[in-house]
Amino acid sequence: MDLITPEFGLVFWTAITFLFLLLILRKFAWKPILGAVSDREEGIKTALASAENARKEMENLQADNERILKEARLERETMLKEAREIKAKMISDAKEEAQEQANKMIAQAQTAIESEKKSAMAELKNHVAGLSVEIAEKVVRQELSNKDKQLELVESMLNEAKLN
Amino acid sequence: MTLNTFKNVLFSVLFLAVSFAGYASDNSDPQEGEEFNPKEMILHHVKDAHEFHLWDWKGKPVSLSLPIILWTDNGLTTFSSSQFHHDDTGKVIVEKNGGKFVKFHEKIYQLDANATTVAFDEEHHPVNAHKPLNFSITRNVFMMWVSVIVLLLIFLTAARSYKKSKDGVPTGIAGFVEPLIVFVRDEIGKPMIGEHKYKKYMPYLLTIFFFIWINNIFGLIPILNGANLSGNIAFTCTLAVFTFIITTLSGNSNYWKHIFWMPGVPVPMKIFLMPIEIIGMFVKPISLMIRLFANITAGHVIILALMSLIFVFKTVAIAPVSVAFSLFITVIEIIVTAIQAYIFTILSALYFGMATEDHH
């Protein structure tokens, strides 16, 4: 029975000692230790979060870089394409112009040739007419030396003139 | 923090304490010519004492005298326990402050005014003496203070090491106690009380855990004569009362409603449940008190009983068996020291959790 009867003295000392221990440890041990532990846990948490953020930012940066690179590549391609088009256009334009010019020159040449030809023809005609008149003069002079033949000629001329 | 850390700590403590286990218990020597009485010896060891008996030297006990502090009709009376000259049968009478005192079975009696020697009835109870209020620094109180000094040394040093290190990294002893503290927080406080309310109870839970654990361990150190503090019902009773007081004071309306008017059951059932719940309120701390007391005392009794076998059979031949068995039990007891501290703490936390649980 002794064994299971709480003794007053020990209860008293246990209560006092325990309260003392609780107060001292709470103030000087549990508070700083738990504080340090939770501070560190918070620190780790924030460090992890910031690392995660940094990683995300890095990813964003990389994505940005890639996007920019892609855009640049696209731009380069379009520029090249445009240049190629411009080149082709220029060539074709030049060709067209040259053609046109050539055509024009040909046409001018043709007209020039034509007019030259005409003037040459006219000159030739004049020349031929002069020659003909000269020949005719000579012929007529010879013909008119004979009276009969003169009359015959006048006759034929008159006939011709009548027909006209 | 996982259970693994706790296991590691447990095993390291276990390993450390095995070196003590070789001593097992000592001091069972009966007086010359007297029949050895294992029951008396065991009870003597398990119960409290007014002096700190260390060992016998040439037939004489070597012990630490502890102060005896009594509150008598004449006021405070103090004297050293050495004045009883190791007598525990009530024969040596100490006269002090107008009172005559004897020590009988580790209890201090004050003789009635006209008595000169103590007389006993048939059941060995003193008839002409009464017990004054006894505030003596007994073996258990002494060991409790030693444990407090050890605890303060450990944890104040640990706390100081946190202050010194600027980055909050534990060094030295802090590295050893931090997993334990985090274990109490994460495996006891948080799950039992809840994430939002546990903080308020952490100092109590931590203090009670380490206080019980270290006293359980001290009880197993043979050279200290197994001062059986945590196996003393006064000690467990006090701690259980603290848990009861805190539970009752932190009880919210939901808690009291569950005790006096259980929601969700028919009225006759409510009336039927009310006395059961009220009894339960008190049974919880009582179970705490008995569990710790019985577990620790039982361990001591088994170890001492095994050692007594040598003296009961009066042969050294049985000694290897006794030592082997008590070593085995001691190893188990070392695990029990931590387990019982853990159980007391987790159940206290559970009661606090029940008292502060919100309506759901």
C-alpha cells in the first residue's frame, strides 16, 4: 500500500521542481531552440522558393532567347526572300526595259530606215526622172531630126493623151 | 523529422547504457545471520529513502546523508538523516526542536508527547507516533535535482550554441538534441494538437518528455542505487495532475459539450453518456499516472528479483543466469525509458488536442 500512496513531500518537490524547470527551459532553451529551428526552416523554404523562382526566370529567359533567335531567323529568311524577289524583279524589270528600249530602237531604226528609204527612193525617183528626161531629151532630139518620125510621135502621144 | 532519427538516438542511448548494465543492481546484502528477504530488499530499492546509500565498506554502509525537513507543531524542524545512524527500525530517537523523531521503514514519525520509545501494533504500525508533514530532500528529490541540473546543462548549452552560430546551424550538443526536439514537435505536438495550436503547448511537452526520459534513465544507473523517481507514484501523480490542469483549462466549449451533452445522440443517450464522460475526464490523467509508475517500477522489480535469485538460492552458480537475464531486461528497460516518456508526452498532447479541437 505504501508503494501506491503518493507522498506529500515528493509531490511538493516535484511540482516546484517541474515548474521551475518548465519556466527556465521555456525561456532559455525551448524558445531560442525552436525559434532557431523554425527560422532555419523558413530560411530553407524561402531559399528553395527563390531557387525555384530563379529557375523559372532562367527558363523564361531561355524561352525568350529562343523566341528572339527564332524571330531573328524568320526575319533573316524573309529578308533573304525579299532580296531574292527584289533581285528577280530587278532582273525582270531590267530585261523588260531593255526589251522595250530595244524595241523602241528597232522601231526608230525602222522608221529611220523607212524615211531614209523613202528619201532614197525619192532621190532615186528624182534621179531616175532626171535621167529619164535626159534620155527622153536625147531620144526626142534624135527623133525630131526626122520629120516623119516627129509626126508619128506626136500622133502616138495624142492617142495616149486621149486614152488618159 | 522521421522516426528513424528517433530510432538512431534510441539505439545510441541503448548502446551507451549497456556499459552500465554489467553492474546490474547491488546492495542486497542481508545482515549477518538474517534470512534474506527479496520482497523487503526489492521494496526498499523501489521506494524512496532518506539517505543516499552508495555501497557497503567493511560491513558499514557508505551513504550520502540528506537533509530531513519536517513541519511539526513547533514549526520547521530540520536535521541530517545521518543522525538516525542508518537505523530504519524506529530504534534511534532524534530529539530536535522539542520533538522526538524516529525513522521506520523510511518514514519519519514524531513520537507522541509522553512516549519514550515507539510501540507497534500487530501490523507493524506505530501506535504512539504520528507522521509530521515531511518535506525532506529524499533520495528521489535529490536525484530529481541532479536530473534538472543535467537537463539545464544540456539544453542551455544547446540554446547558447544556436545563439553563437549566426546561420542557425546546430553544433555540438545542439546537433544531438535538435532531432529530439524536432521529433517532439513534428511527431507529437503537430499531429496531436494541430498545426495552429501546438505552439502554446510545446514548452510543456518538451519539458515533460525530457524530464521523464532522463529520470527513467537515471533510475537504471545502478551506482546511483536506482533512485526510482519516475517509478514513484508521487512523481507520476504530480505530472499527471499538471496534464489534467492544462487539459481542463484549455478545454473549449466544444470539449465541454462533448462531456456534458454529447452532440449527435438521442437525449437518453446524452444522459447516459454524461457520467461516463465525466469519469473519463479523470481516468485519463489517472491512467497516465499509473502507466508510467507501473512500467518503471515493474522493470526495477524484475531486475532486482532476478538478481535476488543469487541470494535466494545461495549459490554463485546461478549468477550467470541472473546477470544474463537482468542484462536482457535492463536493455529492454532502456528502450522502455524512451517509450514511456514518449507515451506520457503523446497522450498529454492528445488530451490537449481533444480539449482544443474545433467543432467540425
